[in-house]
Amino acid sequence: QVQLVESGGGLVQPGGSLRLSCRASVSEDIFRDSDMDWYRQAPGKQREEFASISTSNKTTFAGAVKGRFSITRDNSKNTVYLQMNDLKPEDTGVYYCRLMRINLWGLGTQVTVSS
């Protein structure tokens, strides 16, 4: 079954870190040849893109997370990782990844930053 599965979310205190994973159940060729991006949806707000990684490992980040978040990908595992450091309460939300080539979305993982 073709799907994306995010994992690694949870409850963390402000200033803490989390590492999210996004694993794609697609062929290696499709994963390798696709840019990947991350979205998040805060309570009561629209889903917004905040980070991406290209097939050549070029990364881009929204201003709100630049310098705190990083992305890597492991094509041998069909997986993208989102390292989130210095988390803030405003980072709370459901985090989704997307495999851009075929517009495949995961179901999301909840991240809550609270003391």
C-alpha cells in the first residue's frame, strides 16, 4: 500500500527537541526522485509549509523555524527526518510530510510544546 507515515511526535517542554520521521512506502525510485516537504497545522489555523528537502539535499525553511529545524533524508530507507530544536509553544500542531512527486500525504503526528 502506497503511504507516508510520520512518527516521533509527542509532548515536549519549551526549549526541548524532537526528531520526526517520515517513511514512504513507495518504490526507491519514486522516493529518490521526489522532493519532500513538511507542513504543520496549529490549532485553529491553516496548514502551512515550513520546510523542504530536494532530491539533491537542498533544504529550505520558513523564517519561523530557520536555525532551529533541520532536515535530512536517507534514500536507502525511504525516510526523511526533521530535527527540531529549541522548540517553542508556537511550534505546537500536527506535523505532516508530503512526497511531492505524487502529492502523497501522511496522516500527521502531533507535536505539543508546553510546560
